[in-house]
Amino acid sequence: MKGLISICDLTEAEIYDIIELSIELKEKRLKGKFSDGLKYHSLGMIFEKPSTRTRISFEVAMTHLGGHSIYLNWHDLQLGRGETIADTARVLSGYVNVIAIRANHHASIIELQQNASIPVINALSNLEHPCQSLADLMTIYEKKGKLIGEKFAWIGDGNNVCNSSILACAIMGIDVDVACPPGYEPDKTIIEKARKMCTVRILHDPIQASENADVLYTDSWVSMGDEETYAQRMEDFSNYRVNGRLIEVAKKDVIVLHCLPAHRGQEITSDVMDGEHSAIFSQAENRLHTQKALLLKLLK
């Protein structure tokens, strides 16, 4: 493993290794046991977009592993004054051991990786969010006891998290139904790649997608950068809310996921988010454990 730009950079076996290590690290934390496996190691975090879970989980992960993290806002760096991504990659490679980058454009992350001599982690781009998918798979495995053969239903915008979810499910043998309004479908190239590994259906009826689902997943209707289309999206997505009706047609033991932040009453109702089927806050916590495991795998 030389980095993580796409969830497809990992094999099925590597993902299972990360999940198993994540569960082990989670159990140790509950017992107050921590590791200094990354002592004297540093993580540089370049963030062009704001973050809550990604930033905090990476910072705490490095602390739990005996290492150090440095938060670098895009405009605090010389990137904001015209220094190239390639030059930044070369410089940071001499200072830190690994880079996590959250960027507006996926191409920026690829360029950084191509010019860095250290591992680079995609902490979110406009195309994918592989770190989120690792936590999602861990949560499904914890709650269901398996991955292969499950049915995953995505309700809402075919955004970056949806793209990574489709690929992650395909790698792990999980069939996928995506229900989204016309014009908001996931990336076509990603759909084609996933269909070589599993069944992926792109639908426009959330009820149809939710039928017999083991996992119901949703995300914000308005992602960062889409604020100008807020009013149109509120209208287009009004029938794509995860609510009690979707729970009724899913499996009796369905779990509900959301990568957060959630807008209660829009993409998900509060009764579902706080209800018995919700695994949302376990999912959020698992970002910490999967990122610890990922860092150890990259830097061991």
C-alpha cells in the first residue's frame, strides 16, 4: 500500500485486514490501551475544504498512535499564493511521513501523489471519499457480521460518497441500488467499473431501491460547493427522504447510515436518525478506528 486515492487502490483482502485491525484497535481503546507504533511520525493534513469528522479523527488517530499531525489550511500554505502542487508535494515529502489531502478537484490529489515520495491519502475530493467507505464497511461488518451478499441502498445525490460506496460494495461483493432524481446519478465511469464486480442498479424510486435492503444510506442533498443550487435541489430531492416508509420496506434488521453532517428533516427524519435502526454515530466513531488502521498499514 503506497497510499489511498481511490477505494479501488485496496484489494478485498486489504480491506478485510483494515477492518479487522480497526476492530482490534477499537477494543483496545475501550480498555484504555494505546500504541506508540507511529512514534516520531508526522501527518500533514492539507484541507481546501472545511471538515469536522475527517480532521478530528485523523488528528486523534495520530495522537493515539504516538505520532503528530499538522493541520494545513490550503490558504495558509504557499499554494494559496501560487506555489504548484508538485513543488508542495516535494517539500512536504522531506518533512512529514504521510499526507492527507481534502481538495476541491480529484486531479489535485492525483498530482500531489505523483510528485510525493511518501504515501498520500484522499481525505475527500469531488469524485471520491475512500476513508469514509472504510468506516462504512467496518460498521456494516460490525452490525451484520458479514459483507458479501448484503444489499446496499443509496438514497439521494449520486455524489462523491456515493461513488466510493458503489466501488467499495463492488469490491466486497455487496449489491447496490442507487435511487436518485434524474440528472443526479453517480459517475458513469465508476458505475461501469463497479458493474464488472457486482450488480449495480440506478433507479429513480426510493421505495424500489429500499425493498429488502440490509443497509440504507443517505447524505446531504446539498454538498459543499453546491450551495447556489440549494432551492432547486430542495425541490428535486423532496421525495428522497429516508423515513419510516423506507424502513418498512427494507429488511427487518436494516441499518441506516449517514456520513454526516445531517440536515434533519431534509434527507433523513429525526425519528430514523435516532431510532433503533440507526448506526450513524457508531459509523462516525469508526472513522477514527479505520484511519488508525490505515495509517499503521501505510507506515508500518
